Amino acid sequence: MPDMRPSFQFDDMFNQSFTPKFHVLEWMPIGKSWSILAHLCGDGVYSTIGANGDIVLTNVDGTEPTVFLSGSKVTTAQGTRIPFFKFLVSPDEKYVLLATNGRKQWRYSFNATYYVYNMESDKLTPLLESVDELGIQHVVWAPVGHTLAYVQNNNIFIYQEMNQRRQITFDGAPNIFNGIPDWVYEEEVYKTTSTLWWSPDGTAIAFLRFDESNVPEYHFSLYMDNQLDAQPYPRDVMMKYPKAGFPNPTVNLHVYSLKSAIVPTEAQPLGPVGLNSVFEPDNTIIAEVAWVTVDSQELLVKIQNRVQNHEKLVLVNPSTLAGKVVREWDAGKEDGGWIDMQQKIRYLAPSKAVPQGGYLDIGNNHGYSHIALYTPIDNPTPKWLTSGEWEVTALDAVDQTNGLVFFTSTEKSSIERHLYSVTMDSAERKVLTDVSQPGYYSASFSAGAGYYLLTYGGPDVPWQKVKKVTDGNFNIDVENNPELRATLNATQIPTRRWSTVNLNGHECNYMEYLPPGFSPDQKHPVLFHVYGGPGHQLVDTTFQLGFDAVMSAVEKLKYVVVVVDGRGTGYRGRAFRISVVNQLGKVETEDQIAAGKHWQTLPYVDPDRVAIWGWSFGGFVAAKVTEADSGVFRAAMSVAPVTDFRFYNSIYTERHMNLPSVNLAGYEATAVSNMTGFNNLDYLLVHGTGDDNVHVQNAFVLLDRLTLAGNHRYKSHFFTDSDHSIRSHNANHEIFWLLAETLWESMGGYVAPAHHH
């Protein structure tokens, strides 16, 4: 019988009923017995925002959820409800910080207006004297009590006990950032809005200060500026953006003690921690800062050289501001590769399992990322808690009382993620998820690590449950996505399959989307979807119903869509990752071409109709594949590609390519510069004009090269004001329409070859 169900359509990829729901549980700190309600004291209490704006606390023990703060109480003096998008409860549960009026800055950063709700007096007051003041850039409670640190106008303020405000930096300016990262550190190092860390006892604060005065400016225009009516003069956005080989922001570490008699002033600011002897100031990246103490006595700082192939860990005494190097790794000397950027250090207080205390980190154990235990803190030699030809992808939680570390790894398969625990004393490993079935899991643990929200992300319909570490039968359903399952049962969607293929002597992971009703004796056009960036992974077992599924499912298209992770991609060990060092785009391109040639030989593939597309680094690879002129591909599409790494940011680029002054030939080979191949396939170039990350300059320079070469087989399309995600106004819908339409014109579909070939 023919399948009469409708197939997955273009508009379905934007339809919420095809999107799995995921919930975030904010686990509460373990309360004290004076907490408002006794049953909300232990481990396993989480908070959520209810539909009516109430903050609700739920104990996993099954008692009735309790309204902690009713949304109806969050009002202005005039009685208007204040819609908040984020809340932070003070560790002593006496105050709640509420964020409203959020304004996005870059990928992670935003400004917002904050209010403080006093749970005892039921009063709501603005955090700042005047609500009209410029927004707050970052705010964080101390780990105990109810003292706040916040950043406004690039300066740090401490609000003690909700009655005393103290400004602790005074030089905040457009070029000087205190406690928050500048653009490049936000995007490439910390991937968050904060570079400010409270000591565990709440008596001191460590923070980074960035000075980007010497970083050159990049300008772009916003023509619509989020409005529907354009102004006669576009808004000019100036950003400090260090490109490869140009000056980076200089970074210093500072520590302020609330117990200190010295209060910083404009005339006498805080002095920095002396780290200049570690690497020269212009050759220094501060990659991680972690308190390794129960109080505020010791701080561990991970410092890398500018090209990130040499790192030193410095143990700092905050009261003397002196530091000593306790371990280092010169990867450049050892294997020529870079050191991955990650912040994974976790302090371990002295306990039965670790009598002298220490810390956990993720390090390189015989070429794979594994959990290292350093004890005592200044011991340079790790005790490895995990080892083998697989990688640890996340350190999820530590239960010091029971000596357990919870982590996620690729031990079962590099395209799956499973949850494990390991003992700190004997390195005994136990799996907590079902490894008999393919699965991509992640977990978020309660404060005492007794419970966790387990998220199953695919390949089947995603679900979420709360689990208890000591009781395998304990289950609370948080989300089962029944509507999604029902919708899928009524729809024809592609089948996905995963395997490996040998390309240029290396086993590479791939996944294929096969059209509904697929039969291997009918010929289909093929679309390769590539990313290929160093350390990244596109082939995995997560639930996915996006553009690739549309190209495979739509009746008249029925493409076989292939995703191959070649050399350079992640979670396959260090040697596989760093094989691209100093030559981005070379082996990545060779592997995609080899994959194209392999698929051309398969019985269900029309060898004359093979295309490739990618976004960002994937757009770069699609352009390099075009340049390579292999004769394999009939069409290629690049969205927001880098076309010359001299135009990309220093921290990412130099990590993989070294400095242009050191590796000029490498940079020249990496740039898309030979236009001959662009005559031999249909090429589409797409970019957003407001891209702060991969500048539209990349597209304009490639267009100029195509123009000079007199090339007539390309099309280009620009999306007004869109950033790297191409979402401004209606752009996200339109870009995918453009990609599908371009493929249809160039390649045709299952029902008909393209008309103009």
C-alpha cells in the first residue's frame, strides 16, 4: 500500500509542532533549616517560571509545588506587572533578582534592567537608583548571604547586604572592560557574559580587566536597525575586532577583598596580579580563572601564549598578588597542535577520597581528552580518572561526600553521548544511561549531586526525566513530547542512518538522510552538508528535522543528504583534530571531495547531480571545494563564509594557523583565490550585512575576485542587517527558501533533472 500520509514540507521546519520541547530546571542551592518551608531545604529542589509569571519551587520528593514568589507581586509602584525573563534567588533565599527589558549585545551578552524583591518585606525595588540609568551588563550573587556584584558602564560595583554600594573599578570606558569580556574574549574564550568570580566564602572577587585601546576598529552599517522604516542615514556600528596578526586586548587579573581596609578609588585603583613574567603581556591570553580554596586563599589561573599552543597554570596568592607556575604544557613542542579552549577546572576540598584536596581538569591523556585529578593543588602530575580511545565531553558534577565525579563521554560511540560516574579513589566507572540503544544524553545535577535532570536528545523523540543517583527506579517525567510524537506518526519523514567511510586512509563518521519510501534501485540527487571546523561535529545522533530533512522529504526533491565529518573534526582524538594545523581548508576539502567521489559510485545516486552546502566554516569549505575544481560537484552554496583567514579574529585563527608573519604561505593557501573552479559549477554566495563575527568583507572580496575573473556562473544574495545567524526580520525563512530554490534550479529534484542543463 502506498503511504498516504503527507510528507515533511518546507514550512514544517519553522513549525513548533515539529520542534521538541526542552525545559531548563534551575536547581536551588541546598537551603538552611530556616528556609521559608522546611520541605524546600534539602537537595533536589528546583525552580521554574509558571505560565502566569509565578516562580515555583518543586521538590523532587513529590510534595506539592510551592509558589515561592507570585508574579502578581512583581509590579511597578503604579501596579503594572513587570514581565521578567530571568530570576536569581540569593543563596540565603531572602532576595530575588529579576531581569526585565533585556537588550541583546553580541552572541551571549545582553543589557537588562534589574529589580530586587525582598522576600521578608514583600517589597520590590530597582537595583539601580534610577530605572532610566543605562542597563546592567552582568550581575551575580555571592555564594553565601545576599551580597551582589554587578557591572555597569564597564565598571564593577558591589552591593553589600542590600544597603551599602561600593564601586571597585573606576576606569571603565568604551575600550576598558572590568568583569565582563570584550568581543573576542566573549566569542572565542569564555563563551559567556562574565569574567568575574566570587570566592567560595563570598569575601573576595577576582576579575579580568581588558584594555582594547590598541585593537583596530571594524565598522559596519545597520540600514534598518530593527525598525520597519529606514532612516536616511544608517547607524554606524564600530567594534574593536582583532584580526589575525593585529593587536589583541591586553588582559590583567585583579582581586578585591571585601575584608580589606583598602577601598579602591579613582586616584588609587586596584593593582593587577603580577603575571607578566609568565608570557609577555602582548603574548598572553588568560584562558581560565578558578578559586581553589574553601575560603579566598588560593586562585588558579590558566595562561596561554597568543597562538595557544603553550599553557602554564599559575597558583596565585590573592593577598600577596604573587603567583607561581605549578604545571605547564608546551603542545607546540610536543606535537605541533593547539590547546583546546575550555574552562573545566573544579576545586575539590579535602575529603575522604582526596585527603589533601585538589582539583579536576580535562587534559590530554595519550591523545584523548580525559579527566585528570591533581592533588595537592600544586602537584604537576595528574592521576587520570579516565583513559582510553574515547573522549570526555563534559564534567557534569562532583559529589565530594561520596567521592564521585559525573561526566559525559563518547566511550560507546563518538556520535553518541552517555552519562557515567567514576570514583575519585579507585577510578571505578559506572554507566548511568542505556548504552544498549543509540542515545545522545546530557544531564544537569542538583546542588548536592543527588539528583539530575536527564535529557535524551535523540535519535528518537527527545524526553526529559529527573533521576536519583542512588535509585535507578526513581523517575519523574518532565517532558515526553507527546504532540511531537503524534505529529511525526502522521507525517512521512526521512530515515537517518549512520556509519563510517574510509576517506584518504581515515575512517570518518557520516550520516545520511534517505527520502521517505527510499528504494536503493532508484537514482537520487545528492546534497552534502558540511561544517568541518576544527574540533566540531555535525554527525551525531541528536533529533534533527531541519533544512536537510526538507531537501530529503519534499516529494519533488527527494535528495539523499549526506553529512561527513572529515579530518579536523571533533571527538575522535587529538591527532585527528590537529591534522589541520597551519593549513585550514586543505584536508577538510580533500575529504569532502573523496566523499563526493565515493557517493557517486553508489547505485542510488545520480552521479551528475551532486551538490555541497555549508554555513560559516562550512561555507568556507564549500568555497574551497569549488576552488579545487574536482569535477565532482554540480553546485555549491556558501552561507556567511570566511574566504580569507586574514579577515577573521585573532584568537580563533592563530590557534589553528599561527601568526601570518610566521605562516604566510599557509594563510595564502587557505584564502579562496583561484577562480577557475567557479566557472565549472553553479555557486551561490550568501551573507548578512550586519555580521559582527564573519564580516561581510569576506563575501565582498570573493565577489571582487569573481568579477575580475569575468565569472558568470555565480549568484550572490545579501540579507540586510542580519548577523552570523541570518535572522533579521524574515531572513531565516528566506535564506532556506533561497537555498532550496537554488538547488532546484541548478540540480532539479527526484522527479525532474534541472531544466537548464
